[in-house]
Amino acid sequence: MNVLKSEASEERGEFSHQSTFIGAIAIADMLKTTLGPLGMDKILQSMSGVDSLTITNDGATILSSLSVDNPAARVLINLSTTQDQEIGDGTTSVVVFAGELLRMAEQLIARGIPVPVIREGYQRASAAALAALTESANANDGSEEAFREELFRIAMTTLSSKILNVDKKFFANMAVDAVLRLGGSTNLANIQIIKKLGKTMEDSFLDEGFILDKQISVGCPVDLKAEDPEHPLRVLVANTSMDADKVKIFGSKAKVSGATELAAIESEERRRMRDKCARIMKHDINCFVNRQLVYNQAEEEFAAKGVMCIEHADFDGIERLSLVLDADILSTFDTPEKARVGTCQRIHEIMIGEDKLIRFAGVPKNQACTIVLRGASKHLLDEAERSLHDALAVLSQTVKDRHTCLGAGSSEMLMSLAVSREADEREDLTQVAMGSFSQALENICFILCENAGLDANTIVAKLHAAHAGGHKTAGIDIVNGCVGDARELGIVEALKSKRQMVMSATEAASQLLKVDNIIRCAPRERQQGQ
């Protein structure tokens, strides 16, 4: 007997498992070709038109652009989004590994292994893998110079699979310099990224200040510099209406009988704007930055007093500027003594390509900086920004938690063998599930080799033998197509990223395996007249 509405649907037992496996594995298979330094890119084209397209191999970007109906696929998409928000890197690895776990679980269920046994085996295997990974981690408790080199290697590893691979040394140094300026903070809002068409990627640069992509109003000074460092320039950041200060009452109308009365209204509007400008200048400021437009009369008032005026700054730029200047975003100006006004040492106009921008130097938060990306096309700059953001995010997390581990499949094989040894000591069916977990980790190494066009079976077999023989730093040398030492190759990853990958993928797979019923609710009925 069906108790659901006719439009609703239900999948039970084996059919729900099949739907889960099909959706999750399809998402993982689509994404796994992007894994590794030689992974492929995807073109994402919007249905709205051919002009709206993205070229990327970033897992979170690809998956967030997909519209899927399968609930298991949606779980993996959310998994990638969480990895991106927490770490900034490993968004592809976590989905691919979760897909491999579910692929192995599908085979175990076909063999008659109960789902609770598989889930227990996966949990035990995850604990053994994480213990081995933590034991092999490098604490980086030496000199700061050595730690900077480790950060550089992490940035190089992260950028190896990105569009910045060709200039990865250049951008890795830039990313490390920017993150070290944060002083241990993970707030990437202090690092502004500006994209400007023209020249080549090598012409990108890091500026030790904040650059606002706007122009100074006509007639205002274009270069202000504090004469005394003890008395810096004062900058008021605002989000207020600076057009003709009309009486705005919904539905109201003003009727005049002649030009004299109209002139009187206009005169009153100008008086109100003068009063507002006077209240603003009572804050003893040198520069006024507004989120909204600033009309001619206000510009003239500021220019007459020698105050620099910047209008129509975008909301993101205003937020960042208020952060780095240590200022409040004001909308009323009646209490100057309570207002927190920003400060800096110099504000001046600069040229990047053919565009004029405004640079704020000597800001209170010295960790603030701006990365200016140059490139030949918009798609190139967009992907470069995503790539650099991933590197900045994982570096900031590594500065906070200094532990690192090896990449190039070394950590995966290390964990795989540790799980396999732990499984050999079990005398129940969880041994089989733990063995499948071990194989799923090893499959990551196969995917890395296949994406690089290498003989996966031979290389993974040699890597397995090297780790079994005690060479725990052995990894896949993609360039030479053989097994090498991952430490000597400089392929290093953040321990936090790898741990998060294993934990999140295991939890997602266990959650999906526990599902035995998928209910799709009936769509909401439209009421007449809606």
C-alpha cells in the first residue's frame, strides 16, 4: 500500500543503495581526471549563453556549478564545498576518495558483507590511517628559514596542478610572502587580489599596501602624504547617499507655481548637502571614500577643502578597506568623537596598464597587501585567481598548524599499508572492509599515474614494494615516470588538508551506506492565482 502522494517516489533497500552508488561514483569519475599535476581541465558553460563559461580543474568550482538531482551526488558536492571552506585545497581528492570508498563498498555488498560491518571496518581503517599519517608528519619545529622553505614547497605542490604551473616558482614565492605578512592569521581578507588584462602572468606583482580599483574624483588632490608619521592621514569610509538631498517620502509630490519656488527648493537641497559635507569634514579627514555615488556639489565641497574624494567603491572593496585601515563604515556623521576613522601614511594614484587605481600605503595593519594579476584573457585571470586563492588558503592553515606530510602518493601508500597491517590482525569480517579501505587509498595512486599517462600497474607495484621495504618517503615521480623520493622531489602537502580528506570522505561514505530508503517528496501544488 502506497501512503505517499502520487507525485512522490520512494526507493528502498537494494534500489536505494544502487541509486546512492550510481550518483556518487558518477560524480567522482567525472572529477578524477582532474586529479594530480597533469590532470585535465573542464569547460563549464552556462545555459544562459556561450559568453558565460569557465575553464578550470578546481574541484569545488566544478561541482558548485553542477545542478544534480541525485541525493548522494549532492552529498559529495557539499563535501567538496566544506573542504574548500575549511582548508582551501584537496577539494578534488576528497570527492575522488569518497567515490572510491563507495565503489569498494558496492563490491562488498554484492559479496554479502553487511552494511554495519562495512561501516565499522571503514571507521577502524580511518583511525589506523590517520595514526600512521600523523606519525609520519613533519612538525617543522626548526628555524623560521627552514619553515619558509617548507611553505614554499607546499605552494609549489598546490600550484603544480593549476594553470600557474608554468610560473609556479614565481607565484609560490609571492603566495608565501603574502601569507607570512598575516602574522599567523587565517583572515585572507587582508590579501586583495586584483585582475588586470594585459602583459603576461610573469608581470604580476605583490604590492605592500592596499590598492582600490577606483578613480579619484575630478578636482580633488591625487597624491596625499603624511608629513609626520606620528600624524597619519585620516580616511573616512562611508556608505551614505551623497546625491541631491531630496525629501524622500513615498507618494509625495511638490507642486510649484513658478520658477522662483522651484529655485527655492533647489536652494534648500544644496543647503542640506553643504550641511552634510560640513558634518563629514568635522571628522578632520584627508580622504572620503563612499560606497555610493558622490554628486557634483559634494565633490566641489570636498575639493575646495583639499579633501580627496573616492566614490562608488564596490562593497567588497569597502569592506576590505575598512579592515586594513582599522575604520568603521559610517552612514551618519553627527558624532565625530565616537566615529572610528581609518589612517594611513600615503594615498596616491597609480597606473596599471591603461587603468588608474588608488594605492593606500602605510596602513595600520601591516599584514595587508595586494596581489595584482596580469594575463592575456579574462578566463586565464579567473583561473589564476582561483589557483592562487587555493595556495593562499592552504598556506595560511599551515602557518597555524605547522605539520606537513608528503605528497606524490606517498602518504596514500603509507596509510594503505598501515591499514592493511591493521586488517591482518582482525579475525572478523571487518578485516575485509578494512582491506577495501586500503585498496581505495591505493587507487588514488593509480589515478595519479593514469592521469599522467604512465604505466599505473608497474609504478604502483614498485611504490608498494618500496614502502613495504621501509622506504616511507617513496612517491610517484610524474616527470620521470618512475618511483622517487617525495622529500627530495619537494612534493609536500599540509597535514591538515590530508587529514581532513580522509576524515570527511570516510564520514560521507559511512553516512551514505547507512541509507536504506530515499523518499522524494511531491512538488508543492500551486494555488489558483499564483
